[in-house]
Amino acid sequence: MTRLTLVRPDDWHLHLRDGGVMASVLPDTARRFARAIVMPNLDPPVTTTEGALAYHERILAALPVGMLFEPLMTLYLTEAMPPVEIAQAKASGIVHAVKYYPAAATTNTAVGVTDPERCYAVFAAMERHDLPLLMHGEVTDPAVDVFDREAVFIERHLAPLMREFPGLRMVLEHITTRAAVEFVSQAPNNVAATITPHHLLLDRNAMFDEGLRPHHYCLPLLKRRMHRAALVSAATNGNPRFF
């Protein structure tokens, strides 16, 4: 085989938001993608299966006539989430993962996780019901340099989670560092990572090329050239756990 054509790929990390913004961006996604993992960090966030079902219906209602698109819903993890919610989410058939946002890590994460140990009962339920955990892998400790947040998250939180819940499927999303590539490469097969085109194409110098380039700013931040090289290698070496 010399050529592979993806007619309608899937988007494994999509922000549709809600209301007018969703109505504006949804057609563009639906034209290009068959399915997408829909992020739950709305305001207020999607923390229950009932909320995910309602959001799912709003997405389908906003689709232009004749367009086919399958939204794969997620729940927003909070320290107040009861473990029974996981059983309900799995039974719903439309919730496909739970998203872990560290508190204050990115957009609409004020009620995110401050201490993952407070979520251990939920993680145990996820492991039992085979519902994957998606992670924004950065600490928000002000004592940690902003460019080191991912590596510290892996050391402080992801590694202990792997030990405590060896059967839990985990995805470290939008990775940016060589440390993340090495960690996932050496992890068991139930641990994977996603990579954005942004982080494959650019390093942190792009944010300061002939002045400040705000459109190259995102979270997690772009990193050094050596980290970009590690991401490119991971994305192109045939390992299906990087996608």
C-alpha cells in the first residue's frame, strides 16, 4: 500500500462550547469529521449523565439539515462526583470518557480537581466499568515553572494513578514534552496520549518571532525544539498509543 485516504476522520478532542458559538462552529466540524470526543468544560460544566444527554441533544439539534455527525460525550470530573455517576454514564451509551481538569488549568476549570486522591472512588468505578480517563496533564502549583507543568503532573499525579488503578484506561491529552513521550512509551498498553498539529509544527520560539505572537499561545504552552522533535517522532513511529 502506498496511499491511505481518510474520507471522514474522527476528532478526538473537540470544543463545541454552547449556544451561538456552537451553532457557528459545529457545521465546520461536521463537514470534515464523522465523530468527535466533545469536551465538557462549559459554563456550567457537564458533570452528570443527565447533563451530557441534554448537551448531546443540543448538538444534534444544531446540526444543519442533511449533515451526519456523532458527538461522543464526556463528563467533567469534580471532587464531588459520586461513583454511581460512572455506572449511569456507562449505561447511557453516549458518554465515552471522563475528563480530568486540574483546577484553574485552562478555560472553565474553576471547579476542577485540586487533589486527585479525593476522586479515587470515582477512578475505581471507572476502572470497574471500563470508562476511560482523559487528562489535561498540567499542575497549577504557582511554585512550578509554567514550562515544567506537564512533567511535574506526570511525576506527582499520573504515575501514582497508574500504580493505584492499573486497569484504568488513561489518555494524557495534547502532550508537549519529551518526558510525556517517554513516559507513555514505557507505560502499559492502557495508557495513551494525544498530540495536536500545533505542537507538532511549532516550538516556543514561534511565540516570540519578531515580537509577541498571541495566536501561537495556547495551553499547554509550546515547548523547546527538542520536545517538538520528540512529539514528531512519537506521532510518526507507528505506535498506536500516540494519536
